[in-house]
Amino acid sequence: MMKEYIDGLEKMIKEETERLNLFNRCERKGITGVDFEMLRQRSEENRSLYQKLKKHAETSV
């Protein structure tokens, strides 16, 4: 059970890192507006999910 949770967290961290790298590239290239906002919103949703999973894992132990 914990292994699956840790694997899931590692996957989420990797995906979030990729998104942050994308944000940085977008900023350097001047990409803003709707595309940037869509990426930002998706990142916020994932961050929220990560916090919920982390809280659940801490209370489940």
C-alpha cells in the first residue's frame, strides 16, 4: 500500500517538475494568455490533489 502511494507521489512530482519547466520556457518565449492560464490552472489542481493525498497518508499511518 505505501509503495503504491510513494510511486504515485514520485510520478506526480515528476509531472509537476515537467510543468514547471514548461512554465519557465513559456515565460522566456513570452507565451501568456489563455494557454498559460490553462497550464497554471492544471498545475494548481495537481498541487491540491497532492496535498489531499499527503494528508490522507499522514492520517492513515
